[in-house]
Amino acid sequence: MRSSAIFGLATHFGSSTRLLFGSVGDQARPMKTARVNNELTLMIPSRAVMWIAVPNLAVLSTSAFICVFRRDSGDGSGGVGFPGVDLGEDRFGSGSFNPEEIGGRKLEINNTVEAFTDPELLLKAEEHDGHEEEGDLSLAKSYDFKLLLKSGNVNKAVLGRSHFVEVPHIKQLRSWDCGLACVLMVLRTLGINHYDLQDLEEICRTTSIWTVDLAYLLQKLSIRFSFFTVTLGANPDFSMEKFYKEQLANDICRVDMLFQRSVEEGIKIEHRSIKGEEIIYFILSGKYIVIALVDQCILSQPWKEDVRMPIFYTGAAAYTGHYVIICGYDAQTDEFEIRDPASSRKSDRISSRCLEEARKSYGTDEDILLKATCLPPQTPNLYGCDPWKKYQSPVDTPAGDSPENTIIPPTIPSYPHFRFRPINDRFSEVEHLLPTIRDPSYYIKYLNRSCEDPFRDCLIELLDEEPVACLISDAMFYFTQAVADDLKLPRMVLRTSSLGCAIGYGALPFFSEQGGFNLTKQDPDYEAPVPEYPLMKVKDMLKVAVNPKGYGELVTNMLKQMKASSGLIWNTFKELEEPELETINHTFQVPSFTLGPFHKYFPASSTSLVKQDRTIFSWLDTQPPKSAIYVSFGSVARITVLEFQEVAHGLENTSSPFLWVVRPGMVLGSEWLESLPEKFLEKVCDRGRVVKWCPQQEVLAHPSIGCFWTHSGWNSTLESICEGVPMICSPCFADQPIIARYVSDVWNIGVLLEDGFERVGIGIAIKRAMMDNEGEEMRERISRLKVKVNLSLDEGGSSNKSLKSLVDYISSF
């Protein structure tokens, strides 16, 4: 599935009100209409999980309301590429390149050599010689340009006129991010506006920026360019320069490795110097801009006083590396126009002599990145108009795999009470980053930026057709609060994880500010409790965020907009989290409605999006009561080969029968079971079953299941509680470490694998849960919770009363 945008609406139909919210997920089930009274029909979601994903990465969004599936339009506006970018001559201002005016102009070289040059010839020569696409130039191969520069002296006056590309000026924010600011200026010039400096920082993942880092960054963004340098790697001689002295020792291996891997990563590096005349020519062609590494101390004095970052300019003559954009040239004054991210001016002029000296100063390696100012042709939309046509599992499904691994998409007729409105989420513009950026928060933040305008437009159209009582949207889609405020609609927030997780997330900013995310296993505080949230240990919080800064920003925005909402809907029940509910009510000061567990409103169904293996039930029927371990790490989490093998050894060493769900693609670098220890299946024989997917609720309800080894996702946890099955917890990320800590330390219904996937620890945990008295005590406690779940859903129970209160509340809008 390419991506989805999901929202819920409560709408008025005459004298009745219908609150609509649904879900699509790994085990999605049909919606059920619950008639609460004569005024409102409530659509309860059966599964509070939704994919915003494409193959190779599943972004788990805890969403449970109407799903608006994007359908790419036939004109390609929703396809891969950058829709809506004007590539006409007006993009580059009054100085746009005119082929008839410049192409074929006679150039005099030392009054002895004549040649006719045309930028188009360079492109055609490259396509013919190197089979490269436009913008991926290898200037060293260009016959025309080599002929032009044969004598090494170009009469600039003959080149004719000036040209300037309109490049938006962007200031750097820190002393080290001038290169990122230059890349961002390039993106803005190309009409790519959905990135900011923080996004680029998250992609680059280093604060010691070399030109090769910028090259990899551009490659990850699918921006074609040419990279020129006189040094292939990090020059160890620079260690004597003050600018490099402190960092070079730490960078040299990393930078050299990036150069070595450049070919396999598709990055072409030209090992040669670029002459100033070459830069002039390409600027005058109207087709290129340049990111250049310069010595800041050499740049002309008049505008040095205006720079934004004084740390660069100490008055000393020592080399200071800095990146600028070269985007124009005036032949009459022999000056380049540049964009300096450290300058307070929108544009600056510098003489060609000064730029050449700054660009070729010792320490720069004469690095430049040459970028075409037009975008490559749009990549065809491989998904066509139907978003389900090529919908794959969010695991690495091998081609031609067996039918049981096939994704079965939901169909609109399956949800007759829903109307689906597509919006363009522009996810295709970042889809190519999925193999590189595996941080879910990055994509959720992107969707929060890209979906606001199209969702607002869609909702305005709906308002023209019928009244809308309120908007219900997932907490992660915090942008919907701004839309609701603009349209003066109440917004209800649907939060499908636990109350405890919301409280734990509130501690993240404080934990980050105190440097908690910088701690490692070697630090003495690694096992210490978090002061702001003592239930959690430091090592737990380190698992919560793959990218602490990005995830922290996401959580902060989510909590802020939850407080601004008209109410909160939770997938939990009061008896499980009563102290947490009091804290939430005090903190957010808006009504909270605990309706869960959501999945209990509906019977288990066979409408899973993934083909389920039901042959396992005949095997389960042969196992003694409460003897088997059910192992499943959900539909998103991925583990390493080493962790996978430790799980296998842990199961092999126990005497208990087990049912192990190994989702294809769950193991990094493996398709399915090829990383199992040698003869594992032969050794466990009939004692164990390994399958790709199975109906989890039905498995947990089977009398033979004695324990659930889980990744501690909230849905899995609730399902285990509802069936009275104790848990072994192996949390991976996001809310899972918080949930696991509640299971083991608060509710005392499970065992947390404190040291991760390690066979000895696994054996101890299995013994505690399955054989020791501790396991019986856990089973008794979780059985009591099972009874409380059922009572909460009965007439007069806490969840039932909360549902009715929600009906009354929405009806009052």
C-alpha cells in the first residue's frame, strides 16, 4: 500500500447523527453499527491499527477512524515526482537561457582556436557517451567543452551576457549546517518545498558535514548532480589546519568509506579540478547552479560584517570551510552572484578572482556539486490509478511468493456505511527515502505537513454538501486540529494506545533536555529510573525513539493538540488504568472517554489483510491445556539475524511446545526462514510450528495456549488480557517499552526480557511464565482482568457508560 490518509467525521443526517470511524490494518475486520439511541449510529473500529507504508517499511499509525485512501489521478498528479513544478523560462527570471541567442555563438580562444558550443550539445554528448540522464553530467568527457578550454584561457567578454537563477535565500541555523542550507536552497529552486533544515539534518545524521555527505544527501533525495574534487577521500594533511584539527581524526575513516562506497551507491565523483571558466559557462547556459566549498576568510570584505554566524569570522587568516551557492554571473563586472547561508543579505556579489581564490584555497579540495536547475522527467506511477493494485505487505515480500503471503485489500463495498474521500498526501515525493530513513516519526511528520491543505479543501467540500457535527482524528494527525479550528468544528482525538503511554510520552522532552538519549549501556544511569517517570528506566526510554529529536517533536505536537481538542477517545477500559485516567483528566482538562477494548465489540473475523494459516488449529488441538507458547512480534517490528537466532535457540532449549509467527521480511536481510540455526526445524520436530501469519485472537483463545511472547503492541496486549494469557515482553520501539513495563511491573501479568533477545534470558523468562509459581500468580491476575473487561462492556459497565456519554457529548455539539 503506497500510503493512506485517515480521518473521521461525525455527521448529521436529518434528525439523526452518525459518528463514523473505522480502520484498516493487519487484521482489519468489518465495521459494526452499534445502535445506541435513536439519534446516533456509532461505527466502532474493529482493529486500531493502520499502515501508512509501502514495502520495506511499515509506519505504524495507531489510527482507528474513516480511512480516506488516495487514488492517484490519471494525469499523474499524484504519482512519483514533483507535481506542479513550472519548468518554463519564467522560473529563472529575466535572464533565462535562450538557446537561439547563446547556442552556436562563436567563441574566440586566444584568437587562434575557434569552436561552436551549445549547452544542449553537452547534454547530448553525455547521453550518447555515458548513457546518463540529464543533470548527471560528466564534464571531463565533453568534447566541446574540452575544445573550448584547450588553451586554458577563455575570453569572457566574448561569452556575451549575464544570467541569474532565482534561488531563495535560506539562513543556516547553526555553525555547521551551511551545507544543509545550500542543499535546501537547491530544493527550493527546484520547487521542492516540503523539507526544512531539521528534515535534512535527520537524513544526514552527522554534524560534521563534508561535501561527500551532501552528495549522499542529494542522492537520497533523488536529486541528480555532478561531484568534482581533487581529493578522493579525506586528506590527512589537513590535520595541521585548525579548522580540521579536532574533527579530522574522527571523520577520516567515515569519509573514506563514503568515497569507497560511492560507485555502488550510484554517486559519480569526478577526480579533477573545475576551472572558473567552466563555472561561468554553465551558469550562463541557464541550466545549472553550483554548491561550492570555499574558504570563508578569503571572501570579499564588504559583506563579511553582515554574516549571521560570527563563530566563522574571528579575523584570523586560518582556513574556515563554508558552503555557498553560485547562481549567477555578470560578464560586464566579472562578478558571480552567490547565496551565502551565513549572510544577512538575500544575495551577494563577489569578483571572479576572489571566488576563485576562496574556492581553491588549501582545505577546500576544490569541491563543487553541479546541479541542473530543471527536474528530471517524472517517474511513471507504478501503482496506476488503483492504490490497491500493487499493494504489498509492509514486509519484504519476495516475488512469486506463495498465496498465503498475499495481501488481500479491503474493498469499498465491504464498508457500506462509509464514504471514502481521497486526498493527495504527496507521499510519493518521500517514498524513495524508505530504504534509508526507517524512522516512522519522519513520515508521520511529513504527512502532517503535506495533508493539511488537501484535507481542509476536502472537508470544505463536504461541508457544502451536509452539516458536520465534529471531526474525529487520530492523535498522531495533529494537523487536523488547525483545520478544525479554521472551520470552527469540534475535534475529538482518537488515541488507540494506552493512557500510560500518553503520560510516558510527556516525559520525553524532559528526558531529552537532560541528555538522557546520549546515555549508553556503559553509563551507570543506564538501569536507573527516569526522574520524570520513575516507572520507566533509562534503557526503556532509549528504545522509545529511533530518532529522539524527531520523535520528540512529533510527540510534543501531538500532546499539544490533544490539549487543544474538544475531547479524547481511548482504546482502554477504566478498571485497567484508573490512576492513569485521573492523571490524564488533570493534565489535558478535556473530557476523556474510555471505550475499549475496541476489538471486543466484534467477533474474530477471517478478513485479515494477510492470508492466515488455519492449519495450526489441528496442531493446537493436540497440545495439553496451557502448555504452548504463542510467539508473534506483530506486523511492523523487525529484528536482526542474531536476535532471530537467539529466539530460535531459546525456543529449542525449552521443553514447551510453541507456535511461532515469522512474518516474511521480519528478519533484516532475510526473506523468511533462511537464517534459522542449522537443523532447527528437525530438532524441534512436531514440538514447534512456524507459520507466516495466523488469526491471533483465535489462537490466544485456544485452551492450549499458556503464554504469549509478544512485542508488546497495545492491540496484542489487550487481546492477551481479554483471553487471560500471561505475556513475555520483547518491546522494540515507540509505545511498546512503556506498555511492557506496565505489563511486568504495574499489572504483574507478564515477564519483561530486560536484556533483549538472549537465549539464557529467554529460557529463564519461559520458565517463570510457564512453570514457576510466579506464572500461576500472573495467570490468576490476568484472569481477573479478563472478567473486568467483560463487565466493562456489559450494560452499566464502565466502557458501556463511556460510550453512551460520548454519544450524548457529540449530540450536544
